[in-house]
Amino acid sequence: MISYTLLEFDTLTSTSDFLKENYSYFPHMTFIKASYQSQGRGQYDRTWDSNPKENLLFSILLKDIGVSKAYEIKLWIMETLVQHIQNHGINVYFKEPNDLYVGDQKICGILIETKSSENIFDYVVIGIGLNINQTEFENFSATSIKNELHKSIDIKKHFNQLLSLLISQYEKYIKLK
């Protein structure tokens, strides 16, 4: 099993920004989780609004991986998230470039940001926002696991299940160097 580092915060501006600013201090496979992001964002600097303590907001830091693995990284995240949500009985699908949908409603956003030197990524930061217990979304067609299952979800338990799945699936997708 791959070793990993997990840091949890009540509030950050953005889990991805935190990792990008501090990546040199953390090892490969560091997870940063926040109960709330004051400046969460998605693709093209779109705002990612999330009610405090109602959703799963985290980022993953990968380091020193060949740039040729970019597709495998995206596949690992996409297929593992789909599998995790489907394990809870929800019919979800991936919609390019980086979202998971249930019907015509967004349930999860993924943002992958990289910095590379030659053929190696200095970092890959994967931001994930998964709607868990939030039931209302302003000005956006979105849903949550609670909306789909009609019951409240234990976010900590849900995160631990997803974390275990991500770790167990990692080497299946990404063969190191």
C-alpha cells in the first residue's frame, strides 16, 4: 500500500492553491482537506461555491511523475470517483473536461493543475469538490449525494472510503517512471 500524508483544515482559501504554494514542503501523495474553502475555484477560474461543512473539498499532490502520465492521472481520478459514487447506488457519468454529472446536474468538479520541468511534473495538484450534504445550489444546476439518496451522509466516513479507494487504485493506473 502506498503511503500518504493527510492534513485537514477547517477553512482554507483553496486546497489546491495551498498545495501549489507549498508543494516543496510535502511529499508525493499528500491530501489536503478543508471543511470550507473561501475562494474555491474550478476550470477557467470559475468560482466553486460550497456551504461550510456540507461537502467534500480536497486536493491531492503528486510529485516527480513523468509528463507522459497525464492521461493516466486523469483516468485514475475520473474512474475512481465514478466507481466510488456508483458504489453508493448513484448513476453518475464523466462529462468533459472535468466534471461528474447525475442526469443534467453536476455532482463533482475536478481541477488538475501541473508544473513541469522538462519531462517530469514538479507537481500535479488535483482538486476535487464533491457535493455531499448540500441540498440547494444558487444559480447552478447541481445535485448532491444527499439529494440523490434522500438521506444525510457522514462526510468523514465517505471521505475515508474514497481515500482508501484512491490509494488502492493508484498503482493500477500510474506505473511510476
